Amino acid sequence: MSQDTTLNVTEQQTNELRYLYKVMQAIEILGEQPSLNVVAYGKLWRYGDLLKTAVRYAELAELHGNDTSAFKHWFIRDVMMFQ
């Protein structure tokens, strides 16, 4: 992704990315223990929430010019496992 593309990122998207980074840190155990529930940031998080949050996090990370290939590999593997 070019540096010019990252210039189109809004402050709101940057703030959302920061928030989702904190959420992902709080609920990352769900990646290893999908049957658990995690209470964080005033919400009960389940494995499906981890997947949805991870997808949004990756979208925002790509907008900021970050490489998300490791995420894509993990996501595809987990989706195939749970189908």
C-alpha cells in the first residue's frame, strides 16, 4: 500500500484502530480457547466477536499501510476449521 493511501485515513479510523488494538489484547485468549467468554470493556466477548473484531482491525490496519498477511493466514485457517 502506498504512503499516499494512508494519508486518507481519518482521525476517527485511527482512534478506532487504537481501541480495537486494546480490545484484541484483552480478548486474544479466545483465539486459543474459543469456548471461553471474556468480559472486557463492558461487554461479554465470544469467539465470533473475536473474528468480527479481528476483521475490522485488519481493515483499519491495511488503511494505515500495515501488512496483514499473517492475519489473513490465521483467519482463513480458523474459518476452514469451524466450517
